[in-house]
Amino acid sequence: MRSSARYAWLLPAAALLGLVLAVPLAVGLAGGAGGTGGVLRDRAVGRAAWNTLVFAGVSVPLEMGLGLAFALLLNCDFRGRGLARAVALVPWALPTAVMAMSWRWIFSDSWGIANDVPRTLGLMSEPVAWLGRPATAMAALIAADVWKTTPFVTLILLAGLQGVPRDLHEAMSLDGAGPARRFLWVTLPLLRPAIALALVFRLIQALGIFDLPWVLTGGGPADATRTVSLEAYDSVFRHLEPARGAAITLVAAAGIFALALTLGALARGRRTE
Amino acid sequence: MKRLVPFAVLALAAFSLGPFLWSVVTSLKPAAELFRVPPTWIPRSMSLDNYRDVFAQRPFARYMLNSLFVAAVSTLVTLAAAAPAAYALARLRLRGAALAEKAILAFALFPPAVLLVPLFVAAREAGALNSRLGVAVVHAALNLPFAVWSLASFFRAFPAELEDAARVDGFSRAGVLLRVVLPVSAPALAATAILVFIFSWNEFVIALTFLTRDELRTVPVGVAMLSGVTVYEIPWGQISAAVVLTTLPVVAAVLAFQRGIVRGLSAGAVKG
């Protein structure tokens, strides 16, 4: 087969990605170039950027830690492991916007179970208006995101764990190394590429979060959970300033990818080849 | 350590299924019990009124049909474009295949914040707003990287001898893909199709911004917009019923096809 004919196999995919994603993204991002100066001095954008960093800075480490714990658990041998792995995936497969409505009900100040459980346990006497105060609204947003996206980290790290050879563990075990030392000296170093991969994906998605705050808090109260994507959305759809929206998008894209890829490279460590 | 595993698995299951189960419980409560303080953990009197109301008082059936249409069309388009590309990347020894695969995968990285404005502006220019087909095509493009990734890893694992035998029998490359590789990889194709369908069924940002007329809305947008006149009139019973109706098929699919789905996703994850 001629080589040009072989490349034709890629044509439908290339056309779809090019026309629907690449061209609109390039045009849209280029269109924002003129407004970046204004955006960088914009106090509302600065506030949104700070909220987004707080959200990602707290939720992603929690997801990485919990995801690692779940992956280690699901890598053990026990009966019903296949089912447990599927159950662990469920939150990730559910629609974020729809489950955000569920979380609004859970965090309802009068009828929410987020008030009932601590009250039953005697941890607090007065109900908390979770979504009504800045700090607790951010905490609620983070809790819902940790629930929703920890399975993604679990999945990637579980796949990574399956590449860790068992005989290495057994050899160290014979040398008298306990589970904690085996984890630190064998599992963790071999898991590093998977950890870096999960971290990059999670950071990019967390810094670009939209549906969860849009539904759960609407960016409130008092703009405390207003993220960069909500700011860009409101520019276009509320204030009818698409140029500002495009400029925010450009600055956000540059910031998100720079931060995520830098931290990912740090997590991966220096290349040994 | 070993003795703790069952308890840890139970905690994991409670964490993963808790919010969904709480929606199920809430959806079965009649209005009087819904707003009891403290809330009852098991409904004292069960009723399906919320399910009846969400269909009778809201255009929920319409939302469901819209979502089914968008997800089905986008899944077909995704697979039709992804299967030949994945096969070529896995098997045809193209120069630059690794680079092309990385370029395709790079599109999976874009978060909603980056896609939101440019795609909306482009769709407005192209006259694709308020078109379910337009949303389906955008979903197809968004899901393509994952589908290529997952199918390519399956095709790589496919025994080359089978393909060579078919080639000797006079099949063209396209014939090999259509008659030999695809039928044998039906489980892989199904797992990919189910996941791509779920992604489209769940998608919010594009559906929210592209479809502004209520009769065109998909389920996630319709559910997120279910509201009463004031904050205190939010119809929580109906919302919970809608949440259950939207998520139950997804939970069922994940549990029913657990093996294929976990393997399909991990195959992609290992590679990346």
C-alpha cells in the first residue's frame, strides 16, 4: 500500500479534531490576545484565580492521597475484588452536574444529611449553613469534587500498581523488610510515572473546573467559590463581553498548562535515560 | 492488616455509593417526610409520586430523548472516526505514528474552562447553536482521543498471525479491519462505546451553552435547571427522582460491564 493511502486512515479523526476543536480553539485563543493586559489587572479575575488555586490546591492532594489508598486496597487479593473495583468507579462515571444537585441537597442547611450526621454523633449542636458561608461553601465544593474524581486517580494508580512485580516484594520480604519499607522502597518509586500522570490530569481538570461550582454554589456566597471558568462564562453569557471572556480563557489556558506540566515534571523527577 | 480489608472495602463502598443511595432514599419520600427534621434514613412511607411528577410536571421525557439522541449519534461518529485511526496507529507502521498519537491525546487535556468560550463562539459563527446534531458532533470530537487511545491498545494486543492469514486469503487492509479485527474485538469495541456514550450522556458545558431552548435540553442541563420560584420552593423530591433516573442506567452499566470497562480504562491508563 502506498504510504499516502495509509495516512488516509487518519483522515476522519484528523478532520473531526481539526475542524471541531483545533481551529475554534486557535481562533478563540488568538482572539483573546488583545485583552490579556486588561485581564491581568482585573481584580475580579485575580479573585477568581485565587479561588481556583485554593480549590485545586486542597482538592487535588486529597484526591491523590485517597486515590492511592483505594488503589492499594483494590490491588489486594480478596473475594469480590472485581465488583469492588467497579463500585469504586461509580462516582467518576456519574454526571457531575446532576450529582452536584444531589450535593446541594446533602448540604442543605435545614434538611441536609451533612448536618444530621454530625448532630447525631454529637459533634455539633447548631446546623451549619454549609453553602451560605464562604469558607464552608468552598469546603463543600472540595468535598463534592474529592468524591467525584478520586476514582480517576484510583484507576490510574491501580493500573500502575499492576506493573509492580510481585517477586521484588517477596525478595525484600525475605530480607526482612516490613510492609511500610517495601511500600517506600519498591512500590512508590515504580509508581512515580503513574502518580505524575494522575497529578497532571487532575490539576488541569481542577484548575479548569466549571460544572460543579456552576450548579452547587453558583460561585457564591459573595463570590467565594467563583472560579476562573465561571468568570469567563459570565463575561460571555451575563455581561455580553465575549472579548473579555476570550482574554480570560487565553490567560487561564496558559496558566493552567504551565502550572500542571511543571508540577507533573517535578513529580516525575529527572529523567534517567 | 489482612483482617482490616473487609472493613476498608465497606468504607470504600459507602463512600462511593453514599450520595447516590441518599438520592434514591430521598426520591422515595413523600413531600411530608422529605422536609422532616431530623431526616429519616429509611423512608417510613414510600411513594413513587416524585417519579410521576417529574414526568408529568416537567419535560423530563423530552430531556431523556434529547440525551439519548445526542449520545447515540456522538458514539457512532466517535467510533467511525476512531476505529480506522486507532488501527492505522497500531498496525500500519506509519512514520510519525507516535507523534500523531500524542497530538490526538493532547486534545483530551483541555478542561472546560478553556473549551467553553472558543467552542461557543465558533458554533455561533457556524450557525450550530440550538442543534442537537451540533452538540453530538462536538461530543464526538471531545471523546475521540479517549476512543483512539483505548482501541489502539486493544488492536496492539491483537494476534498479528490472524491478520496475516486473512491478508494471504486476499483481504484488503480495510477488509481485515472490518471482517476480522472488529468482529473479534467486539468486547473492546463495546466497552469503548459504553464509556463514550456515558461521557456524552454526562456532558454539561457544551450542552448548556449550545442548547438554550428548553425543548432541546439534555438531561444534565435539565436537571441542573429544575427549580421552583424561590430558593425555598426547590422541588427536592422531583430533583432526587430525576437524579436517580439519570444515574441509574450509568451505575447499572458500570456494574454490569465492570470487567470490560475497568480493563478498557486501565489499558489506556497504563499506556499514557
